[in-house]
Amino acid sequence: MVIGRTILGAMLVVIFGLPAAVRAADAPVTFTKDVAPIFYKSCVECHRPTMFAPMSLVTFEDARPWARSIKQRVVSRAMPPWGADPAHGTFKNDPRLSQSEIDTITAWVDGGAPKGDDKDLPDAPRFAEGWTIGKPDAVFTMEEEYKIPATGTIPYLYFRVPTHLTEDKWIQAIEIKPGARAHVHHVIAFTQPSDKPVNPGAVLGPTNIGGVTPNKPGLVFEPGVARLFRGNSDIVLQIHYTTNGTEAADRTTVAVVYARQPPTKLAAGGLVINPRFVIPANDGNAEVKATQILARDTLVTSLTPHMHVRGKDMIYIAHYADGTSETLLSVPKWDFNWQITYQLAKPKLLPKGTEIEVIAHYDNSTSNKFNPDPSKDVRWGDQTWEEMMIGFYSTVVDTPAAAFTPPQQR
């Protein structure tokens, strides 16, 4: 008797059970086998003890109470945070989850968020406690706490932090950690000779060594790239505190990792800025532009948009001398709480004469729930309820002559 293949297949399933691949697909999704690898790859750099994320996701016991919230945040793609439009540029620090990873987390939560077998749990990644740059070679801290009042406006403040370094160093990584994160709008660190008074005008000059905005990890340069840290200099911290109804105390800390070898390139940068704008009251889509023409060939490594709470979107466009244009970065949904530095997957050479155009839009209407007062025109200002328009960019240039002293091995 001849039996059709479909019928025969069905009989074999009944007799011998489902194929292994199908059985695996029907197996429950567990934390130890399926979800932990995703968290370890994309989440726990921030979601771990001693870091700024609100909860740890390192262990099942840490993550399980947050299961439904985790699902909601990853399905909406609010987490991991990322604002770049994928149509323009590729970035090496893109943390977005694949659809398969999102589906896995969703299936885990919908299935009751089971733990699974401990033997399936991979080794958790190792981090230096409290730091994203690894174990620091040196840590510098404000000498005294600054008492932050509950209310009022605080102007930019400058704190001198002695380093006691007598020789030049090359910084391969830097991380700035505020002691009162909820009150710190930003910190910019630069160096000044120990025997000279603080010069606030140097904050964005060549002695700038790093900065931090809300929820920003440390900065690690590519091999062969570093920043020069002059000996006999102090670190000066420009700190912008914002009051929020509660008092606090801050002692900001700066950690650095020194280069093990002489660098071949120096980390540098620039900015495209427009400080002379007016955003009309009740305007939900006010446009502000700025341009800069490059005076020399420029190798761009990253782009960092900066606005305040009315910021809506920002785009960087390179206009070349031959008449062509290219969008370098588009951030269609600006989020003040996630001021991301977008690190290019491959450095971009912009030829001399290229015009970098930065276009930003602002929502000064009642539909912006973060808007302090839509009834007022808004201009450039230091405070969060005012606005800024800056398109920062990072570059690398040839290393200037300077002594190189390798640090002691850790």
C-alpha cells in the first residue's frame, strides 16, 4: 500500500514525538538560558550595582520584580536608549536590541518570567566597580562637598581639583561621576596650570579633557588615540547644578586610565553653534540653524547633539565642495535625559571646505510636557528652562610633540 508523505509524517510524529527543533521552539524561555545573555550584552553596563540605572539586571532575583516593566520598555524601544535614525550613518555604540531579542524577552515575561536551570547561566561580564571605563589608574575628587539648596538658581560653578602630577600624561579613558546625579545638569573638566587662576573661558578649549551629561557613561578612546594631560596642572570642573526641591551634597569625581603606549593621534573636536536665536512663545516647531566651514581636512569620530528640554530633533548635514550633500546624523526624537554621543563605526574624513550644517527644532508649545513656560519667548541661556543649540563633534589629529611616560602597571 502506498502512503502519502504527509500522512506518513503525521504517523511518525505520533509514534516518535516532535522533531528536536520543534520541541526546542516550544521549550519555555528562561532567564538563565535565554534572557541573561541579552542583558549581559546590552544592559548590565548600566543596570548593575554602583551604576546610575535605577535597578540591577545582573541576577534573576534582581530582574524578576521588574519583568513587566522591562517588557514594556524594550517593546517600545525606549531601552536601551538610542535616538539615531538608522537611515543615516552606522555607529559602533548602537545598543539597540534585535527583533529576535525583543521577542525573547517578551516570551519570557509572557511565560511567567521563569528562572530556569542555574547551569545554563553564562558568566556575568566583569566590570570595575562603579566605573564603565575599567579600573582607573587615578581618581581625582573635589576637596570639599558642595551643598546644593532645595530651590533657587545656581550659576555655573568652578571647582579646582589638585592632581599633584609633575609630568605630562596621556589619557586613554576618562569618566566623570557626580555625587548628586539628580542635581547635576552637566560637568565639563579641563586643566589649568597649578600656579594660574581659573580661566572659565578655557572650558571648551584645547585643555578640555572630558564632560558628562545625564546618564552618560565614561569615554574610552580607540587604541592609539589619547588626550594630553599636562603636568603641574589641576583639573577644573565646571558644574551646572539644578535645584529640584530637595537639598543634596555633591563631591564629583574624575577617573582616568593612562595610555600604555605613546598615542599616534590626539583626541580633539569642535562645535557648530547658534547662540542668537529666539524661539517664539507657543511655537511647536521652531527651527534654528547653524553652519561651520571646515578650514582643513577633518577626521570626525563622533557627533553629540545638545539642546535643553524644548529640544525636539537635530540633524547634521555635510555639504561638500562638489555640490553634493550627506546626512551624517539624524536624531528625530531628542531626549534631554539621554544626551548620547554617537560614535561613528568608521571615522569620517570631511575635506577642507566642507560646510557642516546643523538644524534643530524646538517645541515651545503646551503639548511639550517638559516645557517650563510655553507663554514666553525663549533665548540662549545656561539654565535648563532656557535653551541651547550646539552640534558637538569629536575629531582626531596628529599628536603634538610631548613627553610620554608610561604609567606603572596596574
